[in-house]
Amino acid sequence: MSPTITWATAKRVLTQLSHDHRTVALLVLVPSLLMVLLRFVFDDDAVFDSIGLPLLGVFPLIIMFLITSVAMLRERTSGTLERLLSTPMHKLDLLLGYGIAFAVAAAIQAAVATGTAYLLLDLDTQGAWGWVVAVAVSNAVLGMALGLLVSAFARSEFQAVQFMPAIVLPQFLTCGLLIARDQMAGWLEAISNVLPMSYAVEGLQEIGANSDVTGTLVRDLAVVLGTTVIALGLGALTLRRRSG
């Protein structure tokens, strides 16, 4: 593994992103626009505070999952991945390069969406907004890692998009956003307890309810980051020096 190669990979991915104006708009503007729409859908401060805050973490996860799965699939199907792995580049160089690039994009996305929520939409939380950005970025990186992983099982961009309802939507329905997890059927709560989005949402709810950093928040962040590492590790196993 080489820091120089890792950084070169991150720079290449960031350059490609910057030249794709539609993707940049999807990354930076869509979460903020969705927050604005949500604010007027729930025309009530208390409801917006309870629903809008967790969605600051859910939206980046979903968008990063979609963009990363399609981007990596293009690398695979175009032969770029095979050419890169025929060089001295290590698999970790590639994965960490992608991780750095999308973490930068996630930080910009989270900062813009959080700023919109707090400054324009009057989102009110007990905890500091900096923790909201930190959790949102960690969720976006998790979405990136999951996207890298599932891209190995798709043969077309259409199939990559199809993984979103299969992987992401079940987590959205059981994460505790629509109904408290302890009010679900026992077997469904047990499933939600092993899904990372449940901890992403819970972490943001902790920030909304507490001015101090709680043990639950630390645990939730650890679960999200741990799942990210596991997904990247599994993703490395799917990277082969020969395509198809």
C-alpha cells in the first residue's frame, strides 16, 4: 500500500466528480432541497425537528450508496478496474482512495445540508451542529462502502440501482424513524438491531435530545464506522485483477 497511489486515486475520483455537474448537483443540492421540501410538508417546528434531524443522516447514506455503486460498476465494466489492478496499485489503495474522495464529497454535502437545516429552516437540537455533521459524514461514508460492495453483484447500472430498494429501503423502514423500534414486532426489532441505519438514526436522535455526548451516541458512531470497515473489507474481496 502506498500513500502516494492512494492520494492519486482520490484525486482522480474527485476530478471525475467535479467534471460531472449532474452528479455534483445530486450530491450537494438534493439533500438540501429535500430538507426544504420536508420543512413545508411538516409545517410544524417540533415535528420537523424530530423527523428532519435523522433524515440529515439518511439522505447522504442513500445518495452515496446510489452514486458509488454506479461509479464503481462503470470502473468494472469499462475495464478501468482491471487496468488499475494490473499496476502496482494495491486493493487498499483503490478502496481508500475512493473512501477519501467520497468522504470529502460527503463532508461538503453534510455541511451544506446541515447549514440549510439550521440557518434557513430553523432546525433546533440540544446537541451541537458539529456532531450532526460528523454523524452525517459517517453515514455517507457507510453508504459509499455499501455501494462499493454491492457493485460487485451488478452487471449493469440498472441492476446497481435495483440494489437500493433491496438493501437500503428495508433499513429505512425498520430504523426507528417511522415508528420506535421497541414498538415493532419482536422479530422485526431483532432484525433492526443488526442493521447499521438503525444506529445512524439513533445517533442523530441522541444529538437532538441531549446537549452532551452520550454513551449511546459513541456506541452508534462506533457501529456505523465498524460496519463501514467491514463493508470495505468485503468489498476488497470482490476486487479481482480480471473482470468478469
